[in-house]
Amino acid sequence: MTIPQFAGIGGYFPARRTLGTVALARKGLLSDARLAVGWWRRPRDGSPRAIVSHVANQTQLDRTFAACAHPIRRGIIERLGAREMTVGEATCDYAVSKPSISRHLRVLEQAGAIVRVIDGRTHRLRLSEHALEDAQKWMSEQRAMWERKFDVIEDYLTEQRAQRGNDAARSTGGAV
């Protein structure tokens, strides 16, 4: 059994049972969510522990954005949008080494943006069926949230303008 490591002020130290989870929580080394879940124990049915961290649950989204972060990878995605291609066809205009191309393709594959089919010595690439879907979903959720916020601001400003108009009419004696 491996002992989990915690980053303390003086570096890394193993968490001991003798310290206790409450003591770790008091020192800020154990989050309330981990304390509630009982992170140090594996469930009795042998299933893996649930990840409580929202950051850890968004690794696929991070991979998707990383896939779109480089101009070569964006270019490969755009080319594959037209049709299925070999690696040579999809990457022929880029003046980079083959190991660099392999790295870019690996990043795209890990993000789930492309699918590589190996037929003998020929590697064919195509966009995956749900390529970049998680990023599109996240962006539409963000767009909806910001549109709601801007609608509230717009309503507030409209209300303030109407109130100023009423105040100006009262101060001039009703003649506008």
C-alpha cells in the first residue's frame, strides 16, 4: 500500500494514520470534500475511488483546448474536415520534422479530435465522430451564462435611464 504524499510548508511528507484526518483538515492539507468521501479508503466493492476535484474531472476538456492551441494542429483539423487523408496528405505543407508531426498527431488523438486507422504502412486520419464536442458544449454553457448576465445588466441600465427620465421630468415641472 502506498502512502499518499501531502505538500506541506517544509516540503512533502507522508500522511500517517496517527496524524488523523481531522488534524490534516485543520492544517489545510485535506479538503472537506476528501474528508467527507473518505479518500484514503478504497470502497469495499473494489471499485475505484471517485474523483471529487472539478479540475481533475476536466482533463478531457483541457486536452481538447490543448489540441486547438497550436496552428499546425488547427490546420490538420481543418484539412480533415473535408475528407479522410493519409498522414502525408494532412501534413505535407508543414516544414517541421516527422517526430514533431507525430507529437502533434498524438495530442490530437489524445484529445479525441482525430482517429488514426493503420492499414499496413499507411496511416489514415479522419475527424472523430464527436470531435471537439466537449469544448463546444463548454463554450455554449459559458455563452449562455454571460448572455444572462448581460441581460440583467441591460435591464438594470434601462430601469436607471427610465428613472432618470422621470426625475428630470419632475424637476422641470412636468414639461419636457
